[in-house]
Amino acid sequence: MRREFYVVIEKDEDGFYVGEVPGLRACYSQGRTIDELLENIKEVILMCLEEVGEEPPPEFVGVQRVSIE
């Protein structure tokens, strides 16, 4: 069964790409390139899904940018 997940990606102070899957608890990884990160996060998603079992993850709604003064 094919499933899709959103990955939020940031670049850290050391230049690594860090990705987190908001729909799965403690599901994150990193890589030197975005391609490496995506390969790594796929492995982590599979591990996280094993822990969750058949329980569907919460629906990811989105990311919003908020400005403050």
C-alpha cells in the first residue's frame, strides 16, 4: 500500500538538511543533501510506522508564516 507523508525541511547551522514528518511522532532525520535526507527519512518513516501500527496518523494541515513586530 502506497502512503504519502509531508516532510518539513530546514537547513541547520552546520549546513545539514533536517527533515521532520509532522504526522508521525519523533519522526525526523538529516542529510548533507536534500536527496540524502529524503532517502534517510523514508527509512525512518518505515520505522515510525512499525511503532504506530495500523493507527492512522493525524492529518497534516499545513505550514503558515506569521509576522510579528
